[in-house]
Amino acid sequence: MKRILLIRHGQTDWNVEGRWQGHLDQPLNATGMEQAQALAEYLRDRPIDAIYSSDLARARVTAEQIAETHGLTVKTDPRWREQDLGVFQGLNDFRDQRQVRGTKCANWRENYLDYAPPEAETRRVMQGAPSRPTVTSSPHESGTDVAVVSHGGTIRVLLYKFFGDEILRRSVHNTSISIIETDGKTQKLIETAVTPHLID
């Protein structure tokens, strides 16, 4: 059996401000780097033999902390990016969206997979990006664990694909770990967005 560790990147200033990042390339802030280092130390003894990451800096730098403790090289892939949020990128959550764009935010929640902000992609399109199901369904490496460092929206959509509506009630915090166990055909959710390496 293969275990896939789906990990959200560390904190950025825009996370603190409540701004939607999407494809915009925001760096980790000081807290985010501390989170990534704590995560790497927590995972030090896990038998991770491959690390994939979004190519955006906040995910890549988080992944590099884990890679350093395991003597691995991060395999970046833009298909692990956050959803392209179009004109919503850089806006402050739903407040700016209502004020600046006049979009009904109910559409975002009620049509979860198929609603897209202007100039953006839908979650269904993001869900079908080839790298995501490939990593989950095909055990490429010989070892036990594969780590994938990505983004909150991307992780949520992938978990929704396999495990349904229950996932939408869970928060995916910075550097949280969700673990899927797979035999290449079926998937079992072992952990959802846990952060045992962080101290309140």
C-alpha cells in the first residue's frame, strides 16, 4: 500500500490578510517558514521517498524543507497549483469580491465544481489536472510514502473527488497533512488536515 501525504504550504502574508492568492506567487512569511521547518522535523523519520510540489514559491519552499531532511529533490509541477481565480486573485475574500466585482458569492458555494469567477477556471477543470489522479492512483516510487505539497483549494478539491461532501466541512490549515492510503485502485482517507507539528 502507498500513502500519499497531501500537505498545504506554509503561511503567507496574504493568508493572514485573507487575500485569495490563486496563481499569484506569494512567498512564505516568517511564520510560514517556521511552520515548514517544524513540519519537516515532524516528518523526518517517515519513509518518504518522493516529494512533489506546486511550482509556486509558497509550496516549493515548504517542500524543500521536507526534502532537505530526507536527502531528496523536489519534483515541481504547475498542475499542482492552486485554482486560477481570475479577477478574484488579490482580493480580500468575499468582501472585496462583492464590492469590486458584484459577484453573488452564493454561486461559489452552491455550484462548487462548476462555478468560475471571471477569467478563472472551475474547480472541475482543476480537479481533472493530470498530475493529481496520477500521483494518487499509481505508486511510482518503490517506498511507502509520497509527499505532495500543494494548496488549500487544490487539496480540498482532490479530497472531494475521492471522499465527497464531508470534506467541505473541514478546514485545510497551513502545513496541515492529509493522508490517503491507496493500492492503486481504491483510496482510504487516514487523516484529514492535521497539524500535530504546530503548537498553538
